[in-house]
Amino acid sequence: MDLNALLGIAVAGVVLAYLMRALKGPLAGLGKIALRTLVAFSGIWAFNVVAGLFGIHLGLNIVSALTIAVLGLPGIALLFAVKYLL
């Protein structure tokens, strides 16, 4: 390899290292939201199985799961308020 190729690879490596370091925080936050959304999907499904016996259910979709994932218990209250009060 010539000197220009080696310098180019070195600069690209440094830029990639700084980019990965800068995105470490936001990407970790996205991972948390994805995990919480998966847990919310499971929780809504389990709730629908149990509460379905009494005729109560919530929609199982990405919007309701993200609402619960971001807001937690107030998100569940919000979904019930939207469903049964509007």
C-alpha cells in the first residue's frame, strides 16, 4: 500500500471512532426504548388475554406500545382514557 492509502485508512478510523463515541449515548437510549416497547407489547397482550374475559381490551399496535414504553403507568391511563372517554 502506498502512503496515501494508509493515511486515508487512519483518518477514516479516527473519524469512525469519534462518530461511534458521539452516538454511544443516543443509540443506548434507542435500545432502552426498543426493550421497553417489547415489554409493553407483552404486557398489552397479557392484559388482553386476562381482561378479555370481562370484555375489556386495548389495541395491540406500535403506537400504544410506544405510549406505554415512554410514559409507563400514566401511558396506560392515557390509553384507557382515550379509548373509553372519547
